[in-house]
Amino acid sequence: MKLKWSIQVIDLPLKYTWKISRNATSLKCNVIVNIFANSVYYYGEAAPNIRYQETPSDLLQCFDAIHHKLETIDNVTELLILLEEKKVPSALSFAIESAFMHYQFQNSRAALIKHFRLDLVTEAPICYSIPIMEPADLPAFFSQHQLQRFKYIKLKIADHNAIELVKCLANITPQPLMIDANEAFASANDVLRFVDKISKFNIEFLEQPLPASFTDEYKKLKGKLPFYLMADESITRNPDFSFLCSAFDGINMKLMKAGSYTEAFDILSKAKKLNMKTMVGCMVETSLAISNALLFAPLADYLDLDSFLVLQNDPFKLISEQNGVIALTNPNVLC
């Protein structure tokens, strides 16, 4: 049967300015891929990220270029070959592949989970990420959003006020802190000086303090921190685990970087076999992509799947949250 593929951009206003070390925004524009077959829609979400040279307009152009070929695809193996040959950006690749997989399994979550031989997880605790802000604003933000209900708190930092932010948050709450630098530091020595200042606090891990290209600098850090060192921007499609094991204690796998369910499963499985810590994370995404990511909770030590809570309005409403635990609103359906 010839499938009807389409694509659209959706605007997602945020509840507050989302600021990390390299940019800030109050509006996210994501892309939804649709398959229409047998009077049913099957969806996939792309959250483009400029860090990986992805914009909504670029994804639309790429989709238009391969649209006619998508209509001829019969199975996911053919699809993945096409996406690789055409060098489709990872976020769009995931949106296309996931929509097709949802069609293939008729929106049955149980069928997709059986395909990957995973356990069904319908609810799980998550962390909550705090954007970069002035330390003086942190107590009010923490109180306003009632962040004490989450198992972990992730704090975004830049190098200019990182120590002050960590100290302030540690004085507010006893919750374990995940410190996420998004490549903000300039050298391993700078990272070590920062770590020395925060080592007395309840830190779970430090995430991607240096640019991904600083491979030798990361090797200098391995084993010298009193908590885990996690890779994020260093994890893209088909990552080099021989390097990752020499430089990090764990990985943050995001569907938008993996580019497919299949690659996401492979990345997490390889990391677990190597006794690395695993986290399933997200970009700024709706509950559509978050519900997709929850599939891989059985392979994760941590879940960083809070971004739908930052949206003023989630158009899919496939996930709810209570007391820091997210749950599928319909455990049987993918979307």
C-alpha cells in the first residue's frame, strides 16, 4: 500500500526562557512527520537543534527531497538505508523512522517493545532541568515550580557563574544535583578547578563540560572526578565506544541525536554491556517524543525527560506528571 506522507512545523511557546551555555529561547519550533493510512495518522517528532546544524526549514527541504522515495518504502530496513544514503539530519531521521515504525506496529506500544525485547514501563521518575539564570533568581524559581518533588535536579551552567549557581542550589535542596555544562569550559584544568569548588555538595554527575572535539582533554578528566562524568554532545549516531570508555563514565542518549529507535537501542545496549551509566534525555520536545523515549527506560539509570513540562501547551498530551513521576496517559498506544 502506498503511504501518504506529510510534514508540518509546530510552534511551541515556553513557560520561561530556556537558556543553556550556547543559546537561549522562549519559543521552540519542532517538526511533525505524518503517515496517513487506513484512516489513521501515525506521527513522528523532530526537535531540530542548531548545535547539529538543524533548522526547521532545513528539515522541510530535506523531507521534500526524499518524499517521493518514502512512498515506495516497504520495510524499516529499506527506510534506514535510504535515510543513511541521503544523509538525513538525525532529528528528521528519527521523526521519519518512528512514524514508520508506529505504522508498522499499528500504534501498538506492546508490539514495538516486543520488537526490541524490552520490558513495558508505563511510569518512571525523572529529573527536572533548571536553565541558566542569576543565582539570586534560583530560590524563587525552585519554589514557584515546586521542584522538590523530583528525584534529581539538573542544573544548566556556563563558566561565568557556575560555582555560585551550584552553591545556591545546594543550599536550597538536599536532592542530588546533575550539573550540565553543555560544552561551556575551555580546558580540563578549568573543569578540575570547578570540580574542586563543588565537590563537597551532593553531585550525581557532571555532564559534557568540554566541547566534544576535545577528546584528549576528556581523557585527562577520566577518573579524576569524585562523581560521574557523562557524555552528551559526544553521543551522536554510531558513537565510538572505544573512546567513550576511555573518557566518560556514562552517556546521555537522545533520540534526536541517535536518529532512529534502532540506533537508540544499540547505543544504550552497548553502553550497558560496557558497564557505563546510561541516561535517556531529550531536546525541547512534546509528549509525543517523550513517550517514545520512555520506551527505553529499562536500559536507563537516569531519565531526563521533562521538556514537555516547559511547554505552555503540549499538543499531544501523551504523558502526565505527578510527584516527579511521568506516566503514559494511554499505555497501549504509541501515536
